[in-house]
Amino acid sequence: MTARPSPRPQRIDQILFAQGFGTRRECAGLIEIGLVRVGGEVVTDPAAGFVAQGLALEVEGRPWVCHEQALVMLHKPAGYECSQKPSAWPSVMMLLPPPLRRRGVQPVGRLDQDTTGLLLLTDDGALIHRLTSPKKQVPKVYEVQTARPVEPQQVQRLLAGVVLDDDPKPVRAEGCEMTGPQALRLTLVQGKYHQVKRMVAAVGNHVSGLHRSSFGQLLLPATLAPGQWAWVEGLAAITG
Ligand code: URA
């Protein structure tokens, strides 16, 4: 991540505010009326000092582990848009708890409404840039279902490079293998708009189902059900 966690104690009302539990006044109010526990103990003094990173809170009965920067993974289900202002489908933001939404987390790149799988979100703009910049070549793995049987030359063409309609320069898959008669595993290091669907269409097939199974070194955990989210503990989980 770009900024290091601060080792210095901060006021608990300030910590709650930074974690996204409301305005400064609302956070102080939650503390004063006894709705905040730190390490299991009720804290009623808004000025009490704690080191924020890793602090185990309970706010209105709900547990929360403080993270100075938010970096989370979501198992995106179909039927959600990555846009903050979705047009036809609910936003993936609705799947996150209010404190993360208030902190302004944003998706790291986008998945289409009908795509499922691993979506990263963070409140760190520099990190979004780092993970999506074409220069960084962060690999993303997609499990693709195709409408028609996959032909070996389609795999060869995807690996060799295909020209898409918005750029004369060919884009190639970093990896491509058949995983079934109508299934491919495709690894891409770019993040162009509808890239998988357009590349598969360019070789004469059609994507009928799309799931992202990894981003960098981070695999979507089998234990994370569609619609669930989890903290990513540090950038190294993604970049190695
Ligand atoms: N490529 C696509 O076509 N769609 C996605 O959602 C992601 C990559």
C-alpha cells in the first residue's frame, strides 16, 4: 500500500470517523452512549487514545477490525454493476458494509454486470493506478464459457494477438488453455473495456459465461461465497 499505518495512538472518535462510522459528531455520540467497545471493553471517552491499525472494535454490537487503508476483495455475483451510479442494475457497493461505502472505496478496474468472481476495491487511488496501469502488467485469470466449441486455432490466435476495434495494435493473451470443449482459461495483463468478450468474438466464438478467478497472485478463496467480501491483508497478497 502507499501509506504506512501510523504507530501513534489516535483519539477513538477520530479512528471511528476515519473508518467510516459517521460524522465526527456522530462518532463521538456513539462512544458517549456506550455503543463502542475496544478489545471487548466499553469506551465512553471520545478522547481515549489507541493505535488504529488492527484495533478490534465493536460498534453497535458489530465487530470491526480497523484498517487504516481499505483493500478488500468481493466475490462479485452476476446482476451487479461496478459503477458508482449504476444505470440498470444495483451497484456492487450495496454488497459492502456502510463504513466501507462511506470511506469511498472504488473498484480496481471493472467487471461487467454478468461477470462473476474476484473484484478488488480500495480507498487508495494510487493503489488503483498501480494495479490497473498497463505498464505494471498485473495478470488476471478468467474462466470463460463459450457459446460454440473451442477450436485449437482459436487458442493459437488468442495467444498470438487479435486486433480490437478501438486500437490497431494487437492484444494478446498472456496465457490461454482449453479447460473443456466449450471452456477456456484466459490470462490477460491489460484491462481493456469488455476485453475478454471482444477477444473471443475476434476469433469467431462468443462468451456465454465469464468468471475472474484471480488478480495478480490473489486467488478468489473457495470459502468466499458470491456476494461476500473480505479484507486483503497487504498489497503483497496481490503483487507477491
Ligand atoms: N473482460 C470482459 O469482457 N468482461 C469483464 O467483465 C472482464 C473482462
